[in-house]
Amino acid sequence: MKNFTCFREHFNNRCYVVKKQLLILFTLLMASIGYSQTFTENFITYQVISSANNTVRTQDYNQAGGTVVNIPASVTDTASGNTYTVTEIGIDSFFNKQLTSVTIPNSVQFIINFAFGTNQLTTITIPDSVVSIGGNAFVNNQLNSITLSNGLTAIGLAAFATNQLTNVTIPDSVNSIAAQAFNNNPLNSVISLATVPPVITSGSGDSFGNHSVIDLTVPAGTIGDYAASTWTGFNSVTEASALAVGDTFIIDYITYEIISLVPDMVEVIDYDIINGGTSVVIPATVMHNSNTYDVTEIGDNAFNNKGIDSVSIPGSITNIGISAFELNNLTDVIVPDSVTVLGTTAFATNSIVNLNIGENVSIIGIGAFVDNSLANVTLPSSVTEIGLLGFGNNPLTSVTSLAATPPTITTGTNDTFAFDRSGIDLYIAPGATAVYAASQWIGFNSVTEELIVGDTYTTDFITYQITSTANNTAMVTDYDEVNGGIVLDIPSTINNGLITYSVTSIGNTSLINKGLTGVIFPDSLISIGQQSLSNNNLISIDIPDGVITIAQGAFTGNQLTNIVFPNSITDVGDSAFQSNNIVSVVFSSNMTSIGNNVFTTNNLSTLTIPDNITSVGIGAFQGNQLTSVDFGNTLEIIDIGAFADNQLTSIVLPSTVTTIENVAFRNNQLTTLTFPDSVTTIGLLAFENNPMTDVYSESTTPPTISTGGTTDSFANDRSNIHLHIPPGTMDVYVTNPGALWTGFNPVTEDASLSTSDFELVNDIKVITTSSEIKVITSNTVRLENYTIYSISGAKIKEGTESTIGIDAISNGIYIIELNFDKGTLVKKVVLY
């Protein structure tokens, strides 16, 4: 049979038609995505598919990331902050990258042509999310094992060609397998689970290669359908056996018995310890004769006296039978939440020290955990019955029962826990002491009512609320300042019986108006709630590293002077520190914005905004004593009144600022303003009531402003303000109909145009002679065009040549604007 698999190195002489088609498709594809957004994270380059749906495809991989690749289900573009779902593996993304292992996430829907071609992969699992695998996607690897999950519908041209596959199982969801899909593999077995035969190519370009050496297995009753659909010429064709309830089979040394066919379910009935080993992992599902079965039960005596020392029980198990794990060497047991019944002596006579009983177990059978090494037992609220000797002959010191209604137990002879319970502390549900005593839960050393989520607990004058019993966390909700005093030390942990709770939050309004002069926060703290400490007399606080959020108004109305945010902080709520005496603040490197009114009405005189901040909220620093502000290099938005009512005499705005909102700098002492060319909007009254004398605007496109009336961005009367604008922009700023930058006096075209992206001065020389201007550049810089202006701003000449003739230009001083591929440079030249 002729092999015509399309490899990259064969395009020129083996696949002319396919090449032409692919090139046409490739050209159309490139035309449609030529300007798509891309970004790189963790060595993988991604291309945005849809900004609306936040989806991306992989586009390329930097081999510096290594030969083992774990593709994430979602990825965040650190530049934009947007998080995207990875739904496609793009064409060529990982082609010929020397990969030895790759993990594809369960978010990917399409694997496109040549995605993983020509690598060193030996195994691959295609997740359920994938619906299509493109042509040559895994061609020319070393694959000896593949798992194709249900959900896959199409396998493309030569998708798995030239590998080491000896067997392959086609899921029942597949409806088409293209030419050469598994060509050039040593296949000897193909199992198709599809009751409707997938469309394949037979003969020249056969989907599987040489049928005569391959044994084909198809679902029961479908041989005729497969033969009629060109699935012919195989060494043998076998229908999967129709199994019955009660039939058994062995996989990985575990014996299973079929207990249901609708749905397909099995139970574990035996284990080969000699070949299987002492550590057992029971799977949630098993496949046999083309059928997939859920493993739902562990049968009586299944692992009895097998010598196992470790077992992993899957979340599919609902019942664990009589003596299922009796007489082994287990020390740690986790019973999953799916289990409802633990049979008689299910785990008897082991060495269990740690036991986690799932939250849906209702019956614990006779002697289920007898003869073990348990000191502490926690019974979930679902338990209704515990058989005699259920936990007998264990060194128990505590039993915790979370059920409001006491489980049925045996007291006295064959006692569920111990004949003498006087050494055992009992912890029970809140308010359940009487009902437990009435149900023969008696004779314990002590009885303590446990807490549940929402319960409150007071110790050392502080009231806490339980926020999680899974993670054992608590929140401060109140404080008795009369008896506790005005200095509060919040502990990291509190104890209730055997349970230790971490104090992770301070609740909303919990410590408001308590007269506190000091508070010590625990290292366990994660969040500080709304108005939680407002209206106290706090002078200083130390915010521990680990706090992530400080909510709205948390410290409003205190006397705080210095604030240092640890780098764990990501969010500080509106008005969090309003109306204090703050003179200094250090921001977290993980904050991206400063919220509304956060520091309104304080005593800040200087301020440094770090480079991670992109926006300053409404009134954030209004009503301070600011004389100096370092705005950083990333700030984009200055919101309404952000710096109003201060003492600023000058500001230097970074070249990233785009928006200055209404009254942003009203009531300051600014005399000179310079707007970088990034500024597009200046709001109403933004600079009202400042003694301005000069305004510089560096953009050739005038920012939008408010002109005239009571909302003028600068002043009702601009006649005493000198406006400086770039050469050649008088029309768009002042004289054009509708121009907004009017009323200034004087207006001169002498504002500097910005030099962007690189230091052009070091790469450019401008030489003037009596007849020409020569622009000399380095090899890395290219002149695109130039414009010559008179000193008054009139345009004199423009062009693209680097040697500029000046015979027709009068002697004098001129401004030349040079636009390069890497930026813009403006120079003064003297012509003579």
C-alpha cells in the first residue's frame, strides 16, 4: 500500500494538491487573524480568539520551558489583567519542540493541524472536552499509548501516523476517522465502541494501514454494519461479549462482579495480593469488553486478610461490605462522601490511627472499626446508627458526634466505644446535651457542645462567629470593651474543646466605636470588614502580611498617622482610611488601584504612587496637605476630585495618563501644567482655582476639555494663562471651528513633541549646510518622514528624504520634526 502521509519535509514532492489546499486555507486564516492580540505566559504564546468570550488558542512554545509541558485550562495576560479560557491548540503550536510529555486541559475543544507533530511523546490523554483532532496533530512521535475520551467526534488526516501504537480504542462518540489517521503504526488491535460505524478511508490512504494484521472488536450485534461501512479486511472481527449480571472479570489484579447493566455497575469482590502489592488504588470506573462500568461497591471480604497497608477508595463507592478490609495493616483511612454504609467488621483489626468518615455515612456496622489504634473519632451529622463494638478496643480519648439527633449506640456490654467511657471526652452538636444523655450517650469524662457554622463563641471578652468547620476558621464579631479594655490583642487561634479555630477575619462593624487606642492583629488575619474599626482612637496599626482585603470604611474616623500595606494586600475599600491624621503611606505591590475617598481628609504632604497603580479613585486624596506627588509610571486614570483641596504647586504627570476627571486638582496652588501626549480627556473644573500661568500640551491631537461658563477645565478667564502647544497645531487647538483651547493669551507653538520608545538622540545626527539638511541614522533606525516648521509654527516643508534641500527656505531658526520607525524627534536648526 502506498504511504502518502503529509509531513513537512515532504510537501514539495509528495502532496501537491493537499499543499495547495492547505496554503489557501492558511492564507485565509492568516488574513483573518493577522492583527489578533497575542501574549506569552510561562513560555507559551497565546492568541486571543474572542475578547467577548475570553477564549484563546495556543500559538507557539519557547523550548526554554523544557520538554514537559502542562497547558493550563485558563491563563491570565499579565499586561491586561484579562483571564482567558484555553479552548484550542493552534496550528504548529508545539511542532518539533522536542517534547517528551504534555498535559492537555479539559477546556480544549479543538487540536489543530500539526499541533504536536514531530516530538518525542510516548503517551497522550485526550480530555472529554476535545471534539476534533486536526490533521497530523500527533504525527511522528513515539506514542505507544493514547486515551481518546468520549466527546471526540473527528480524527483528522494522519493525526496519529508514524508512532508506536499497537492498539487503539475508538470512543463511541467518534463519527469520522480521516485517511492515514493511524498509518505507519504496528497496530494489531482496534476496538471501536461506536454502535454506528465511523466513516473511514479504506484501501489507498487507509485510516489504519494494513487491516490484515489487525484484530477488530466491535459492539455486540454490529458486525454487519461495520462490514457494510468498509470496515473490512481485518485479521479477525469480534463482537464484544454480552455480559450478564453476576459475570466476573479481573483488571489490575482486582476481581470485579457485574451487579447492574442499566446502568453498568460492578463491585470489587477479590484482590490478588501476590501480584498486586500492598498498596491498592481502587478505580472509580473500569472498562471490560468495550463497556465502562462504575465501581460502586466493595463486596464482603474483598480485601480480607490480604496484608495491604494502604488503600485509596474512589468517590463512586456507596457501600463497603462485611469484613471488606478486615485483618490488614491499614493506618490511614479516608471514607469518601459517596459511602452510606460501612458493613460489619469492615475495617476491623488493622492499625488505623487516622480516620476520616465521609459526610453521607449513615450506618456504621457491628465492630466496623474494632481493634484499631484510634484515639480520636469524628462522626459526621449523617450517622444514624453505630453497631455494638463499632469502635471497641481502641485507645479512644475523644469522640465528636456532629448529629443533632444522637445515633443509636450500644451502652454497657459490647459497648460501641468502650465498657468504661470515663477516659473519653465527648463533643456534641450545640444544644444537644440533654437529648444525647437521654439516648444513653453517658459515662463520658466530659461533654462539650461543639460549634457549627454561624455559631458564636466568646472568650477573653471577644465574640467570634464560626465561619467554616471544614477549615476551622472564625471571625471577630464583637468585643466587650468595658471589661476587656481599650487595647485589644486578637489571638491567631481560639480553642473550643478539641477544635482549634484560626481567626481569619474581622467582621463588619464588629469593633466600631469601642474607644480603642490600640489593636494587635493576628498573623492569621486575611480580611478586615466594613467599618470594622471605624470611629475609635487608634494612633497606629501594624497590618500583618497575609491580609488580602480591607473593606469599605474599615478605619474611618481614627487618629492613624502612618500606614504600611503589606504586599499581600490586593484590595482596599472606599473610605477605608478617611478622616485620620495620616502623614505617610506605603502601598502594596499587588494593588492596581486606589479606591474612592480612601485617604480623604488626612495630613499627607508628600505621596509616592508605585508603578503597579493604574487608577486613583474619586476623592482618594482630597483634603490633605499635599505639596508633592510622585505619580509613578503606570497611572492612567485620575478620577473625580482625586487631588482636590491640597497645596500642590507643581505636578509631573507620567506619559501613561489618559484621563483627568472633573475637579481632579481643584483648589491647589498649581502655576504650570504639562500634559503628556497620552492625555485625551480633561474633565469639568479639573484645575479650577489654581494660579495657573502656563499650560503645556504635548499632544498633536488636543485633549477634550470643557471651555467657558462655570465648568471650564482651567479657569473662567484664561486670558492670563500662556498656552504652549506643539508646532503646527494652532488650527486644531485654537482656530478651527469648534476648537476648545481658546481664550488663552498668549498661545505659542513651542511645546516639546515627545520622544518615544528609545533614546533617539543617541542614534540620530542632523547636519546643516548652506544648501541642505542631512539626517544621519544608525542601522537600527529608519526615517519615515519629516516636517519643517517656522518658529511661529507655520509648516514650511515636508517629505521623506534624508537629504533635504533648503535653497528655497530663508535663513533663520526653524523646528524640524523627524518621524522614525522607532519614535519621533524634534530639533531646532539654524539655516544660513
